[in-house]
Amino acid sequence: MPILKEGELDIITHSAEQTARLGTRLGTLLLPGDVICLSGDMGAGKTVFSAGLGRGWGATTPMSSPTFNLVHQHARAKDDVLLYHLDCYRLKTDEDVESIGLEEILGPRSCVVFEWPEQIEPWLPPEHLWINLGIMEALRRNLVFKANGKRYEHLLNEFRGITYG
Ligand SMILES: Nc1ncnc2c1ncn2[C@@H]1O[C@H](COP(=O)(O)OP(=O)(O)OP(=O)(O)O)[C@@H](O)[C@H]1O
Ligand SMILES: [Mg+2]
């Protein structure tokens, strides 16, 4: 059961498909400028969630793991908004972070999904939706959503609405 608290949501999933479906729901609700942070251990399901999110958003290319490219850019048919998917795991120094061009990525006409956002915490916009994925068992994951800022409280309320009716 979800914990009902303003700006927070706690969900347990029992399969990768269920985690991806949550991502898909969130993807349908994103607006240009939105920033989603996916934290959690290796194998927790950040990329699984992202793949679903990309489908919901309407990405014309699949959201696979950006581990080796660091930044993946996706487009969709209905408008010229871009969806950026970053894996920040390897970003260690200020120079590393500066080399990826965050100012361009974090524009008003783009949606951004960060895996390993804690690696770039000082550069993150203060307002964002933070989702922590925790491994409970082989197929069980705990997803904790935290809204930072009014836009993300609204987004989380909408997400709660379409998830629980
Ligand atoms: N409930 C679940 N939700 C999501 N993934 C699950 C679940 N149960 C099992 N899995 C499995 O866990 C793995 C999650 O892998 P994924 O690449 O999404 O992790 P990640 O958090 O992106 O890791 P990394 O930090 O290495 O990028 C997949 O193999 C997936 O099938
Ligand atoms: Mg990943």
C-alpha cells in the first residue's frame, strides 16, 4: 500500500515488468523541463524504470543503459522535445561533469532522467522528482518517490491518481 504523505510515495514492485509499468505511467505525465533522478544500488532497476518511462513519454528509440555513452538523447514524433538519459556513475571530478554540457541538457525543451544522480548532486536543479530504488529480494524492489518543489508535488499527485485511481 502507498504511504499517503504529501510529496512522497512508497511502492513495492514484484517484477521488472511492474517497475517498467510505473516508469511508463510517469513518462506519460512528463512536461518539458522536468527532471527525474533515479538513485539506488547497481541492479536495483533504474534502467528498467527508464525503459518504461521512455515508452510512456513516446521515445522513438528504446531507453537502454547509457553506461558507456553517459548521455543518450531521445526524440518523439509529436513535438520537438528531447528526452535525455544520463548515467552519472562514472562522473568523478568537476571536469568530468563539466564535459557533459549539463546547461544544454537541462533546457526548457527537454526532459531529463539521471541514473546515479548523487554523483552530480551539486549540479542538480534544486527542483526535481527523486526516486530511490531499493533491492528487497530477487524480484522485489522498494520505490520511494520524493517531490522537491511544487511542480513535482503536482506530478506525484497525478502519478498517484493514475496509479491508484
Ligand atoms: N521488481 C523489479 N524491478 C526492476 N528490476 C527487477 C525487479 N526484479 C528483478 N529485476 C531485475 O533487476 C535488474 C535491474 O537492472 P537495471 O539495469 O535496471 O539496474 P540499474 O539500477 O540500472 O543498475 P546500474 O546501476 O548498474 O545501472 C534487471 O535484470 C531486472 O530484470
Ligand atoms: Mg542502469
